[in-house]
Amino acid sequence: MKLRILVFLACCSYAAWSEKMPEREHVLKVMERVADWQIENPHPRESKKPLAWTSATWYAGLFEFAQMKDDPKYIEYLRGIGSEHQWGMNPWAPYHADNHCIGQMYLEMFRTYAEPDMKMKIQERFDWILEHRATTGLVAEKGNSSRWNWCDALFMAPPVWAKMYAVTGNEDYLSFMDEEFRSTTAYLYDPEAHLYFRDSNFFGKKSKNGEKVFWSRGNGWVFGGLTLVMRELPEDSAMRPFYEKTFKEMAAALKPLQGDDGFWRASLLDPDEIPEPESSGTAFFTYGFAWGINNGLLDRSEYLSTVSNGWKALESAVHANGKMGWVQQIGHDPRPTSADETQVYGVGAFLFAGSEILKLME
């Protein structure tokens, strides 16, 4: 009898999901349209700063999609990027988390193809950092980027350090990542709101309507970064409970902040201050919620509608030609955007979300 009830509930859950979400092939086609548009219409910043965090996020998302799509052109595109730049990183500011982000794609390519050049220069950089640990504080001030003192950094660098541990087995990389992630969290995480301040400049700052200022994409960076770190942690790791706890707390805080249209607004606690939709934060949140369900951290019945509504919102931001709209431009705080504004990191976040949603359909 219990088995019948469980089967019935599972069928109902799947039926509800099917009613809210399109077919798998439809999701794949939308993702393909977005990816192809971005490849065919490179942002000017890509040619000027091809190894920057903006492009690195796009490459990482494209790699995720490439694993779901049976078409070698996407991997060949990524291989071309890596080969053109000799699998290197920006040479300036060796500690800067933004310059580490390109390693997400490089190390996934290494894990797949085992070509030493794909990880060599990242490993050299990280070994140097381990021998020359930065000692600066976490206060946000001009020129201080040697530590992860802004919340975006928790997407840019920690996943790469965790991946380096995964491909080498050297726990020094994981220990460094864990120490720095915890330091940043102790500094920027609000234990009441269960959200991250972007940096110390936002301590005590209030929105026009008197709310604390928590930037959507900034918290999206963290939510996505948490998933990517946990993907690399062994199930029995003593470090794991900290990341799972933080992730679950953020999920519970973010769920009620989603708008009726499926989007999260740029200023999470004050959606009326900037009422326009914003797709990059929404994409990272949708990805994180889907990953949490897929990996047993979030209850499917409680969070599935959050994912489906988020994906509907994201699809509505895609133009007929595949251009991803409603992406807030480069910045560090909540700002307005428009249906025509796009950026490559928004596309990367969209592809992360779609790839995880496809796994929900398996």
C-alpha cells in the first residue's frame, strides 16, 4: 500500500512538472539558440578581455551545455579559445579571483581530455599563491583584490580551487579554498537575512524604501559558487556541512523573494526600487535550486515550482533570434536594465540553469 502511495505521489509530481515545463527538446532548442547567437555575436569585451570573468562564465556555462547536447562544435569552440591563449590566465593581479575564473572551463576540459597543458598554468599560479599567501584584510577598498572581499569572488575562484583538488588529489588546494571561503562568509554573510552583502561598502546601507541592500546577481554568484564547490567535495568531507548549511539557508531566504513573474529583482529585499526583471541573478538562482533538487539538498515538492517559474521567466527574456535580454550590465550593485541589454555572463548563467533543468527531466 505504501509503495502504491509513493508511486502515485511521484506520478502527480511529474505530471505537475510536465504541465509547467516544456518538453526536453524544446529546452535544448532554446539553449542552442542562445548559445549559437552568442557565438555568432561576440561581445566587444570578449575580444578585448577574452580571459576575463565575463567571458569565463560564458565558457563555463557553454561547457555544461555541451555535455547535454550531442554536437561537437561547442567543445571545438572552447578548445579553440583555450588553444588560442595557450590555456593561460591573465598575467596581472595573480591573486585576483576574477582572473581565476577561466580555470573553470580549462579544468573541465582537462578532466575530459587529460591534456596536461589545460591545467598546467593554472596549477603553477595556484602553487605560487600557496607559497605566497596574501595577508591583506577583507575591507573593500581600491587596489585590495588579493583576498575574496567581494561576494562575486565566491563564484570566480573557489570552484577552480576545488576542481584543482579534484583533478590532482592535493588537499592543499581544497584547504586554501575552504579557509578563504569561510573568511569571506564570516565577513559578508548576514546571519539574519541569510544573504551576502556585495562588499563592506554595503554594511549599513539602505535602499530607498529602507531595506538592506542585497544585490541579486551578487547573491547569484554565491549561490552558483556554492553548488560548484559542493560538486567537487567528497560526500564524507568534514568541510561539506558548512557549504550545505549555507546553501540551504540561502535557498529558504531566496524562495519567497521570487516575483510572481518568476524573476528576482536586482535589489532582493526591495523589488519596488528597481521593478524591471533581471535575468542574470534569476538564472543563477534557478540553476542553484535545480541543482539542489537534483542532489537531494532541497525538497522537490517545495522547490520545484520555484525552478519552473524561474525557467519560464528566463525563456521570456530570450529574443526570437536567441539574444539573451534583461541582463544587468557590469556593476557591483542593483541597477535597472532593459529587455535589449545582454552580457556573456548572463548567457553562461542561462546555460548553467538549462543544463541542470535538463537533468531534472531525466
